[in-house]
Amino acid sequence: MHSSDKFHDECGVVAIFAHPEAEKLAYLGLHALQHRGQESAGIVTSDGLTSRAHKAMGSVADIFTEDVLLKMRGTLAIGHTRYSTAGDSALLNAQPILVQSNKGSIAVAHNGNLVNAVQVRARLESQGSIFQTNSDTEVIVHLIALSKEQTLPEAVADALRRVEGAFSLVMMSNDRVFAVRDPRGFRPLAMGRIAALEGQKHDTIVFASETCAFDLIGADYVRDVKPGELIVVGPEGINSRFYSTAAPQSSCIFEHVYFSRPDSIVFGRAVQTSREELGRQLAREAGVDADLVVPVPDSGVTAAVGYAAESGIPFRFALIRNHYVGRTFIEPSQSVRDFGVKLKLNPVRSLLQGKRVVLIDDSIVRGTTSRKIVRMIRSAGAKEVHMRVSCPPTISPCYYGVDTPSKKQLIAANKSVDEIRDYIGADSLAYLSLDGLKKACGEGPKISYCSACYTGSYPTDIIDVDEIQPAAVRR
Ligand code: SF4
């Protein structure tokens, strides 16, 4: 079940080639990507000859203590932090997946979701493959192991041509690191470089879902792995090839709306630029007479800054977030109305009293949380509450690695904007237009986006909708 009224993050991946402390860089990289998944994390390292893995449930800092890292020293490493999208959240499904095959040891970490995993798996099982997990990533591992191609890079390319959907992958053999994006480029993956240390022959090459991971480990952003590209980094240097014919690019626009950190460059564009522009565009499209612009923290903050700048209405933090909320809290037996939201947010009465407020958030998924927040702001004395959302109504689930509720639970799939306004109790409600969203995120000759959760029009064939359900439905 979803515990909050938001789309959930997916996964984060990181890879390090040729560094004397690769395990520590992978750990730090994962720490910077923790917002992409908090259920489990894992690292596989290699000293050039042998690979070692450690995976556990929980957050990166809790799992990777100094003792654990000491036991897995290596010069190559890949890492993964996970919010489960396919397969349940048990440790069994934590990544990276490390297997021994006829092509040597292979470790794989995957961000995304395959849309034909069920079909490929059924075919492989009928041919005798035995699966250890129920994650779709294992399908890729089996395809690599079964490939008739002789070299590992050829086998990887062969396997990837047989899967369909969203995948940004980092892989590792004992002496090479591989980085791949699917031909549509749904999920991000960037390449960076750390200049060689004294006595080190080569620069260190790194890959990560977001460039905020590079900042922490002192790597410079070089470029994105391109859609359909397979990069192999080994003793012979960096080799790039395109394993698949080009497909129209459909990078996930929600990375810019919500998932990625504003300090990251994603799909070659600064997330901060997009997010602030979303707010500016929203102010141009859906202005209103008001006294204050108030963000829902933290998700609405950057768009609210843009909205305030464009509209000239003062920006105020009139909702304060408690950062120390765990998963469960004991509620008094005389139950408190909207207890869950009150634990996380509290209104600043002195700012809100008698004011007309523009409340900014980045999405309304089910509407339950927005309804409570609007009620909270009114009860703190606001005269009017005008809700503005920095993306269009979310009407369809995601099949590409983002954990979304089913269509039945998406309020905008079932109610009109006026009905949603009435449900959340706002004086007015407006969403950003689809054109406005794409414009704010820089759609053009250099980048084109997937926006299927706003349009219901999917860039891949959904082969069997009954089988390929979003994760929330399957749980
Ligand atoms: S459906 Fe939405 S969340 Fe999923 S990849 Fe497309 S834009 Fe991103």
C-alpha cells in the first residue's frame, strides 16, 4: 500500500571503474541517490579477479558500516538503491543481482521496468531456466547467460535487443563496467570522470542515475549515456556502441517535475531550471489575486519560487515540515483529525491569518493529502486557498519503473477539475497545461519526453495489461 499521496521514486544506480576505494565511492554515490529508493540497497565490488556482494533492507548509511565496506574493498563497484517497482520488496529482490555464468561473473543493477518481462520469463522457464527472484531484472541476467554470443559485450547487446520497456542499467564483470540505456531513454544515466590520482594510470570513470552523486565524490559530469547506447569501460579504455535501432526518445518528464534532485542535471538539463520554470509557467497560465504564495514542502518549493517570481506575490514558508517523522507514530486514543498530515506539517498562523493564499504542489495523486492540507491552512485563519499544481492532472499509471497507484485510485482519472476542487475544499484549483509542462522542461529538438501518466498514451505497446500491472496493484 502507498503510505503517502505521491508517486513513489524508483531506483538509483551507480558504477565506479578504476578507483582504489571503489566501494566507498559507490556507497557515497548511493547516499546521494537515497531519495530514489529507501527500501533496500546493495553494492557489488571487484578487485579485478573476484566479485563480492552485500545487500540489505534499509537505508544506505545503515547498511554500509565501516566494517562492511572494509570486507568488500575493490577497484570496481556497482551499487543500487531501491524502491520496489516490480517484484515485492523482500531482500531476495534487492540489487545488484550477482551471478556466475558461462561468461564469467556478472552483476546487474537496474532502474526501470520491463514491459515484456512476464512473456520473456515464461518462455525462458519453459526452456528450463530457473529464476531465483521475481524481479524483472533477472530476465536480463538469464538472457545474457543464455546468449549464443561469445563475448560478454555481444551477449549483453543480444539480451537487450530482446527486452522492451525502461532500463538504465549498470553492470560489472570482474574487470569491466557496462552502462546502458533503453532505446527510448526513459530513465536517466550520466557518465562522469575523476582525474587520475598520483600513481594511478587511468582516470576513474563513474556512472550514476543523477549527477548529484558526482558532486559528492568529486567527479565531473561528462555526458549522458545516450538512449540505445552500451558503454563498456575496461582495461582497453571506453568503448561505445549502439545495440539497437533508434526509437523516438521518451525520457520521463516526471524526473523534472518531482523525482530528481534540483541540484542534478538530468537528460542534459538542470532540474532546478525546469522546476522553477514550471512555477513561472503556472503563474502565466493560472494567475490569481492573492497575498501569499505558499509551497507544500518539500515537493512544491521550487515551483512556488518560480510562481512567486513571475506573479510578484510574496513567497512564504507558511507550512513547516517536521523532518524527523518515522514510519509509525502512536496516536492518542482520542483520535486527532488529520493526524498523519499534522505529524509532518504544521501551518504558521501568524503568516496565514486573514490571507488569500496560493498553495503550490507538484502533483495531486489521490487527493487525500491535498484535502487535509487545504483544511489545515483554512483552520490556521487563511481567508482563501487557491491550489495550483505544477503539472497536468495525473490520469494514468506508469509502466516504466515508477510506482503509481492504479487508475481507480488516481483522483484525476475519475473526477473533473471542478470535482477535485470541491473534494479538496479549495476556492479554486488549476493545473499546468501539457504544453506548458513540456515547454518548461525544454522539450525541443534536443529532448522529447514521455508524458503517458498525463495523457494515457504510452510510447511502448503494453502487451498484456492484465499481467503488466503497476507495482501497487500487484502487492
Ligand atoms: S508514465 Fe509518467 S512517470 Fe512513467 S515514465 Fe512516463 S512520464 Fe515518467
